Amino acid sequence: EAGVVQSPRYKIIEKKQPVAFWCNPISGHNTLYWYRQNLGQGPELLIRYENEEAVDDSQLPKDRFSAERLKGVDSTLKIQPAELGDSAVYLCASSLDPGTLGYFGPGTRLTVL
Amino acid sequence: QQQVKQSPQSLIVQKGGISIINCAYENTAFDYFPWYQQFPGKGPALLIAIRPDVSEKKEGRFTISFNKSAKQFSLHIMDSQPGDSATYFCAAQNTGNQFYFGTGTSLTVIP
């Protein structure tokens, strides 16, 4: 069974440019998370979906970040415009239920120049 | 404010030795405490987890010790192997299903 798939794996952009990350969760997993992991730090939640509904987006910087999960399957996270401080690894994770957090994707490493 | 405090930041252990990583928390609403292992270029992988109704959980060479009164929990890796070299994160989940991660411990096991 395929794990959580993310693309691209690496992205380098200049500040003020837009960028988008894509995540395909494990089949059947209703809960999907986007986390941001800064260098040398633990992951921090950006947004959590239950099916199509964003149930926790309290830490998402809504002035520049947006996310969607159409049809309750794959998801896209967008940053527009990107800032230097957005350089980080963006991790997607999925689970069968919101009480567990067991499956992370490999992440997208974003570098903003 | 860091919800879960993790120490040490880095750890070097000889092969066959015991690796111990500690975490502490303040929020009594936490009711699930997982540990994750992360290799370079990979996402974190769930290693072992415990709920506060037990004081210890063991899976193979990995053991979580949990002290509810002290609000502390720790990961013990017995017979540490070079393949265990990775970054380890503790985490805590509250009743609202929000997960908070520690800052990570970089473990190096020397052959």
C-alpha cells in the first residue's frame, strides 16, 4: 500500500512568488494534516481536515496561506506571496481517525530566496 | 510557548547502550503521548505511544515510561544500534485532537 504522497519534494522560489504543495493521503484516511517543520524543530500544525471540512486552522496564517481538500481526498496548500521566513519543510499526514497521527509523507522542502 | 519540553537536544550512545530521552508537559488536558522517529529527508514515523492510564509500555527495544504526577514521560531504547541513529520527537495530544511536538533529540549511536 502506498504511503502519503507529496509533491514536489523540493521547491526553490524567490520571495513574493506563489507556491503550491500537493498531498495525496493514504486511501481511506479521512483525516488529513498539514504541518510545517522548521530546521531543528518539531512539526507545527497548520491545518487539519476531517473529510472536506477544515476543523482546525487556527495556526494557519490566513493572510498568505490557503488550503483546500476537494472531495475529501487529496489536498493542496498554497502560499501567496511567499516570504523568507516561510522556508521550511511542509509535511502532510493522514489518519483513519482524528485520534491518531501515524502516517507522514516525506515532506516538501521549501527554500525562499 | 512550548507545550512539550524535550531533552536532551542531542545524544551520543555506544552500540548496545541505553538511550534515554525525556519530555515534560504542563497541560493536564493531554491524554495521548506518542513518540516519533525521523530520518533525514523523511517524514516522522510513529514509533510507540502511551495513554496516561498506564505507567509503562514496551514494544521490542523501545519503552515509554510515564509519570502522570510529575507530568513527565521518557523513551528508553535498549541495546541501541547504529540504525537507531535518527531524530526523535515526543508529542502530546489533547482532548481536542490537537498534537504538540517537542523540539526533537538527535540520537547518534556509535558502532
